[in-house]
Amino acid sequence: TAFDFHHAPVGGAGFDAAGSHLPDATLETCKSCEAILFGSVGGPPDAQHEAKWQDCEKNSVLGLRKTFGLGVNLRPTTLYPFLGHLCPLKPSVIGNDGVDILMVRELVGGIYFGKHETEGDVARDVLEYTADQIRRPVRFAFDAARLRKKHVTVVDKANV
């Protein structure tokens, strides 16, 4: 199988090339492709105040999520039984089958795209979801569970 790769600047490289962390030309390149391989963005920790790096991750990653409706993030976790002795979990927890977990996370609603405002010394962040934004990852999780061990656990991660 052969792959055609098209490189497009994003993050700091995008800012250098077009004055934007996610240039229009980069989005157009992504739209013309069947898949997007995305590296890391963010820049040096001590340079986050510079325009080139300020909100770089947010503008790049959230811009791609919003443009392409990427609302489900998959985080698989596998511990093969033959590696169980290297795991910090007790054998009574991992059993003889090891660990096989698929975390499904919503990525397009809530605090990511909510309204953010500051008035004097008061800040507000609106956490808002539509029914579809919740339905999509939940449906994906149940569909995935049908192909796996038929078990779903729903967790709300409250940032406190």
C-alpha cells in the first residue's frame, strides 16, 4: 500500500508561514485528504506569552475539531496478561485476562467551545452541551461495547 503525504503548517509553523496557528491553506489541505496525521504543537513553556505561541494548542487542535466535527476521542488501554507482573495494579484487580479498556471522550462541547468572559475581577466560563454532542460519544461507546465485552461505564469528569 502506498500513501501520498501532504505537509501543511500548523501551530508555530503555521504562524510563521501565514500569521495563524491554523492557516486556511492548512485547512484546505486537510479537507482534500482522507486522513490527518497530527503532531504536537505548543512551543516552549517560557515563550507562551509571545504571539507565536499564545493559545497555539487551543487554536490548532480545537480549530481542527470544530472544522471536521471530530467529537469522539478514543483512548485505548491494554495490559496483556503476559505483562501483568509489570503492572502496578494488584493481580486480584487485573485477573488472568489483563486489562482491555476503551475510553471514549467527547471533544466538541462544554468548556472547550463555551463562552469565556471577564468583567473586572470576575471570570465566567459557560459549560454548554447539546443533546447531540452527548448522544454522539455515548452511542459510539455502546456500539464499541457491542463488539467488545458489552460493558459501558459513564463517568463525568468534573474539573474542580
